[in-house]
Amino acid sequence: MTLIPGRQPELTIGRKLWQINWTFVLLISLIAGIGFAMLYSAADGSLEPWSVRQMARFGVGIVAMVVFALIDIRIWLRYAYVIYFASLLLLAAVEFTGSTGMGAQRWLNLGFVNIQPSEVVKITLILALARYFYASRVEDVERLTHLFVPAAMLALPVVLVLRQPDLGTAILILITGIAVFFLAGVRAWIFIAAGLAAISAIVPIWKFVLLDYQKQRLLTYLDPERDPLGAGYHVMQSKIALGSGGIFGKGFLAGTQSHLSFLPEKHTDFIFTMLAEEFGMAGGLVLLGLYLMALVYGFFIALRSRNHFGRLVGMGVVAAFFFNVFVNIAMVMGILPVVGMPLPLISYGGTAMVTLLFGFGLLLCVFVHRDVAISPGTADGDF
């Protein structure tokens, strides 16, 4: 598409649909298809209760993703703060009216559906930070005082999620926000200073912030055998299942650790372990290959954007996707502590699935509008 100096490109609905990167859509559909199969296996060869619901959510989410991709990127820029603060209000509402499950108060009942606002904030935070940094000059980003506002925007959801308590999601929100700061051009010395401050705060955090079960998880991570029937049970059974799968696995529906109920949370946090047991290292590498292809496609989609806002949004979504994949797989392998993190597009979960597709919709929107120039007045309503 050729830009005419002084004019914005005219994009009809038909042209936008043609511009969507359908290869990327195919990739995430393939990954989701593997998830449907594994949820079918987790239910011992039944579509109920997980697989059929996940397929329905993916169907709704993929349609919504395409709709989000067609929305003018300047609309997302204009309303980025509104969307962020709306998600923040939902997160704050969990504190007062949230539903409790798995020992934490994380869900909000909206009457017709239960949502987990902490998952939504992962994406809306990216939008808001991209909105803040899109017009920042290099010299602005280098000033520490210029970072107070985005730092507060990052700290608010992290603190609210920690209060639920949900340490894993809080860490994911934090590192995703830090990634956007890095992509925006924040100087290295600021990250080094923040890292040193975090190290100096380890003892106070251990004493006054972390709850007993969170401390237990960290101690178990360092020595899983210290409590093999308690806190160390999850990761030890996961390692047994991973090892028993061998090169090519035991076969579909034939995993013993998962189907004999030794493997906990096989349909959510530990679904990659079940896949590796049934399809072996080969099956695990196939899934990792698909993830890598999706990440590479997302990376180049973001890079092709001619406007800074689009690049920040696209790279932020890709970073969030990568961190979610990495943390879950590292967790089930015992490389990281068990923090309760679903595997994107594979694990059962409504809010996580739809929110991720919302993020992918923004990524595709960046690609569709990659040649759209954003003027300084766009955020105030001037197109």
C-alpha cells in the first residue's frame, strides 16, 4: 500500500480483511487444536467438560480477534487509557466482591460470565504504556521523572493482584511491563538501579510480603524432595510424567501419570506434562516449534509497523505471549517454582483464552494498519 504525502491511506473493510496475516491466524489455530485434543485426553476421551467448552470459547474469541484487528489503530490509541482504567476497576472490584477459588480471590462474577481481571490487565497495561510512550522523545524517556507515571501504571495492577493473592500473575504483569519500558528505550542504568533495589528488598519481601504457602513453594523449588507428598508433590509427579514419555510417548489417551490421577491440574497448569507423556519429547518439540513460529511471526508483524504506538503494542503482546509460554513450561520442568500459570491456547480457561485472542487481535490490527501514520494530535481525537 502506497502512502500519499499528507494523506492517510484509505482502508475499506474488505481491504483490511485481505491485509490480516492469515498465516498467523492458522498458526494459533493449530496450537489451539492441540489444546482441544489434550483436553479431550484429560477427560479420558470425552469432549465434556473441557474440550467442547474450550472450542466454543476459541470460536467466539477468534471472531472477536478479527473484529479487533479491523478497528482503526488510532481508535485503540485514543481510548487506551479508558480501557486500562476500566480493567483496573474490575481488578479492584475483585477485592470486594470477587469469587474465591484455589485459595485465592481472583474471579469476578458479572452475572452472565465469570472473568479473571488479572488476565485482562496483562493486555490493557500494554495498550496504556504504549499510549504513554508513543509520543515520548528520546530525551524524555531518558529522564527519570518521565517514568513516574508509567511506573505507577505498572505498580497499581501488580499490587492489586498480589493482594488476591496471585504471585505468579503479578510477576507476569511486572515483567511484561518492564519489557515495554525496555522497548520504549528506557536507559540501561535505570534497569540496573531498579534491579539492585529489588535485590536489597528481598529480605523485607520474604518477611512481610510473601505468604506462608508462597515461601513453601520457593523452598520446595530449591529442594523438591524436602516434602514429596506435600508442596513438592506437583513438580515431582510432573518430572516423572515428563521422563516416562521418552522420545515418542506412550500414545494418545495412554498416559499413566495423568490418567491414573497422579498428575495434578492436568487440564490447566500441567497440561504440557500430559502432552509430553503421551507424545514424548517429539510431541513437545512440535508444540514448541509452533510456539516459536507464532512468536517469530508476531515479532516481524510488530517490526513492520511504521508508527511507534503500533510497534510498542505489537512487541508488548509478543513479549507477554513469550513470558506466559516460558514460565509455564519452565515451571512444569522444575526450572522455575510452581506459580499456577496456564499454557497459552492449550490450558483450559475462558478468560485466559479470550484475553490472549484480544491481544492477538491488537497484534493483527498493528499489521493491518502498519502503514498508517499517527499524527501527534491523534490521541486527542484528531485523525
